[in-house]
Amino acid sequence: MSHFQEQGRAAYKCKDYAKALDLFDRAIGRMPSAQLYDNRSACHEKLDDLSAALSEAKKTIQLAREDPTGYLRAGKVLLKMEKRGTAAEIYSYGMRSIKHVGQGYELLRKAQKDLMNELSPPKSVDPLTMLPPELAVQVLEYLSFKQLMNACLVSKEWTKFIRGNPDLWTYLDLSGAIRKVGSKFISRAINIARKRMKRAYLHNLYDADKALRAISTQCPIEDLTLRYMLLPPSEMPKCLSALTTLRRLHIGHKVQILIQPFYDMLSAASNLKVLRCDDLVACHSVPGNAGPSEKMARLTDLDVTWQHFVAEWSVVFGGLLGRPVYFPDLCRLRIDGPMQSRMESTHLEHFGSLEHLELRAQLNPIRGWRLPPALRTLHIDQGNAKRSVLFEVAIVDPECWPTPQLEVLILKGMQGAYLPNCLQWLDNSNSVESPVHLNTLFVTGCALRLPSDAETAAQVVRAALKHPRLGSLTHLSFEECSFCDDTVIGVIADTLPKLQILNVSKTDITGVGVKLLVQSGSLKELIVNDCRNLGHDAVVWARNQGVKVECSSSDVSGMGKKVRY
């Protein structure tokens, strides 16, 4: 220890901090050390020069990173400067930098612990001890079933409270189950619910048949979803026959059902209103005229998907759609099949209540089709078909498919079809004087056939859009239609004064067409994805005019001439 350092310490003890500071300065001038910088920091601290004290503490840390002296001094100064968070960071950094031995480390650890106790909030109070039980139940009802089960892990009191309230178990939702759920948990849930369980989502079960049997016999289930489970073919109809309260059934993925058990299931669930089946398996051994044995008087919504290739349409749904007397109240029908399977002509005219029809598959020519006159929505999706054969055969008798109530017409995958043919659905109204006007028309991939060289695409489109049932059109899509350019866009803007949403993605629209549409005054949303001739400045301009514009491009080459508006 130098002579100046000894004199400085003596002056510090006598509280002559200015003299001590001068002596420590002279000692550092001869031989600087971490201890001397710490002494000088202490003097600045006593003289209330906290910034200088913190600067000297930093120099102490720089000279001796594994010595706790600098970290302790810096933390003390920061606390005086009311920077507790920074002090806590300094203490943590010091504990990571120095060795975990010695008195200095223990002093640093104690300083950090005391500071963290001071910074930590007051001891939390269990809300279940503060809230009335009724209010606590109302709060917990906002949680999902999985979150409720996680809440049971908080404490024994939470577990007891949640398991003691049947109102929290009205919906058994196992959709988030990562591990397989055992029968013991299902039994406990049924006992807790006390006949109040109205909805169930069964997924990832050990004994699926036992769980389904227990729920069907013990709970008044109205809404049931089954997913990822293997059930014997005869088990489903047995359980559904016991569920007289069931109104909605969703058979999800990985629950494969053959056609005849599917029909048996329909017969068993006599009170069912909504049925959705995501994985129907077609079997050639089932005769085409097979069908339900009981009348499904309450069924209003049927949504069926078959995943496997079947050559004949009648094998899949011939019996189902050939017996409309069994579905007198069917309002919505959706059938989704693999795109390599073809749907044959189908007769639906006797489904008097059918208002919404959606078919997703390759369709054979339209001759022989029979559609119900009450139909309001017709949605046909042929996927990415290279060529549509839907309108290849001339329609002999359009009286067979009148659609006077049609409001929404969606035709996707119409590559090779012509626009006038797609609009034939509107031509016949079965002698109805005032058929309903369409509000939505989506046609994807269709083309135009010009009658003569003198007639342009714009003239053909104008004649088509002048159809008396298209005057009130608000939603229009000509996506991927090769004839759609700026002249056709001008016709659309001029012919459809009530148009609000337009989709002309994958067409030749440019900024000129965008300006025509925006200036029409009624347009609210424009979809122009993958329009290679459209410049970004036109999109920005349209948005500035208050029009919502969806614009994206999958073409990374950026080729194509961009026309400004």
C-alpha cells in the first residue's frame, strides 16, 4: 500500500472526503489499481457526485472483472440514483463474471437477493379466496377446456373448485389433447357434469368405443365431434341410436366409415339436423340403390367428403340422392370428392327444401341434371382441371333445371368452358315472372367464343352481363379468365352499377382498368393477384381513393409491361 493511499484512508475515516479524494488521485497517478478506483468512487459518493462515483466504479470493474468490489460499488451508487433495475442487472452480471467462492461472492449474492425481494410485487392472493363462487365460475367459463385442465395444476384448491362445478364441464373438448386420454378421465368428466354435458369433442382416446358408449348413454349430448379414432363398424349406429338428443354430428379425419354403415348411422340418428363426414370410404360391393332405412325428417345440413378414388358416382351417393323422400327438410348439401373421380348426372329436383348445393369434384356433362327450384346457392368446384367437360353436351331441355330463386352462382375450374354456357343456369325460371336477381357470380377459368370477326370480347361480355338477372350484382369474379382485359373491365364498370367486390386475378388488367373501376364509384374491394401487367402505382392510387385492394404476385421474375393508370 502506497503512502498516499494510507493518508487517503486516514482522511476518509476523519470524514475529510475532499482531502482523501486528492490523496487517492495522487496515488492513482503513481500506480493505478482497482482498489484505488473504488476508494475514489467512495469519496465521490460521499460528496454526492454520483455520476463521478459511478464512472469510477465502472473503471474498477474494467480493471478487475472477477473482483466483486466494483459490482458492489456500482450497485450501491445506482440504488442511490434510484435506478434499481440497472442495479439488479449489474449484480446479475457480476455473479456471472466472478468465481462462486469467497466472501465477496456471498456479499454480491446477498445484495442481489435483497434487491430482488424489494423489486418483487407483494405476495399474490388466490382469486378463488377473494371472489364469490358464482363470479369465479363466470370468469373460468371464458377459458378453453385445455386451459381449465391446466388451471387444475395451480393448486389443490383450484382442482377441487373446478371439479366441483358441473357448469364448467358442459363441453368436453379434447381437441387439444396431445397424449391419449384414458377412460378414467372420461368417467370423471361424466360424473362431474351430472347430466349437463351438452357438447363433446372426442379425440386421441385409448378406448374410443368405451368412451363413446359411456357418453351416449349417460349424457344428453346435442353436439358431437369424433376425430382420430378407430371404431368397429357396428358401434357407431348403436351409440347414435341411444343419443336421442343429438342434433349435430361431425365425423372428422381418421374416422373412416364405409357407405353402408354410414347409411345405418343415418337411420340410427333419427333426430339429427346437421351431419358432416370428412372421410367416407366408398366400396364397390355396396349396391348403388343402397340408402338409409329410416326417414331423416329433421336433417337440414349434410356435408360429406370421400377421400378415395371411385370410378362410379352411383356407387358413392346413388342411393343417398336417389331417395329424396328420406330427406324432406334437407336445406344444404355439400359433397366433396377426389378430383380424379367423376360425378355422374344427378337428380335433385325432388329435394323441395334444398337451398344450398356445393359439389367439389370433376363433373361429367350436364345433360340429365335435375335441380330443385328452391335452390339459392349453387357452388361447383372442379379444382385444377385442365379442361371442363361440364357444358360439352348441348342441353336438350333446360326446363329440367329451373333456378328462379338462385342468388349465388360459383363455378370454379371452368377451363375450356364458355361464359354464355356458364350463365345458362339463369336462362330458365320455370315461367316465373320475376325471378330473383343474382348478387354473387364467380366464374373461374372460362373463355369466350366470338361469333364473328366483327364482334369483340367486350361486346360479348356486355351482352352476357346485360342478362336481366345480373343487374343487381354486388360480387363478381372473373379470375383466370383469358378474355378479361381493360376493355372488358370498362364494360364491367359500365354495366354493373351496384358492383362492390371484383376479383380479376390472373388476368390482363392494367392501371387503366383499375382507374375505370375506381371511378365507377360503387367499388369497395378489388382483388388483383398475379396480374403481371398491373403496376404498383395503380394499386397505391386505388387504395388512396378508399378502395380495399388485395394484390400479391407469385411471379418472381417481374416480367411484363406495367401500364400506369
